[in-house]
Amino acid sequence: MLILLDIDGVMVPASNWKRPEFESDGFPRFSRKATNSLQRIISETGAGILLTTSHKSNYLIREWINIFSTRGVKNVTIKKLNKNTSHLNRREEVMRWVANSSVKEFVIIDDDKILNSLPSRLKSRLVQPSATVGLNEELADSAIKILNSSRRRLAI
């Protein structure tokens, strides 16, 4: 079970008038609301994280684990999509991952509007925060529902 997770606009809400705050590790601070929401999804479903963010290749997995842990997201497995050497857009990256993955229980949490053009079977797994708000409790409820319903479908 995986959360395909973007960072900018999801964990770090965008603001036109203010630069994001940074932690001592040099990476932007996650919003408290997004952190609590993500931790709740992980705690209630046991899902791991698959990073889809454009930052994914900037850090090793152990560094990502530290980045998330420093910000309050703990006890989670973190993986990342391969480096985007083909310069695919997010939709294409997700489609490639789905085509090559055996994972059937997943949710996509991403503010990228290009994901609205995903095929309906994948778009039904999309939770799309507003880039200026980020992940929140209501969206966490949706993500949990998607993950739990995919688990039930596979059990039948």
C-alpha cells in the first residue's frame, strides 16, 4: 500500500507573497496541518510513501527518511520514483509507474493539474490539494477511504 506523494503544494503549501521557511537540513518546513494529515493516513492504513516530487532525486532514501522524521512523519517506508531522465510530466511518470508496478493499493496525493487527465481508473485514486492550502484532514479522509476501498476490493 503506497501514497504517491508530491511535496510542493501538498506538504509545503505555496505562497506568492512569502518564501517557505526552511529547517536546519536546508529543506522547506512542512505545514503542521499537512504533517498531521499525512501521519494519520500512514497510521490508519500502514501505507508507505513513494515520492513523485520533482525533488525526489535530490536526496538519498536515508536523507528523505531524516527529512520526514525531522518534520514529524515517523515510522514510514519511503521509496521514490526513478530519476526523470526522459523529462516526463507528472501524469506520464505516474502512468509509467502504474504500468510497471505490481502495487494495486495506492493513492496519489498531488496538486499538479495535469493529473486531471489521468484515465478514470487512476483519477479515482487522486487526492488533489489546493497548492496554497496543501494536505488537510478532509483530504486525508479521502485518501484513507481510497486506500481502504482498494484493500477491500483486493480481498474479494
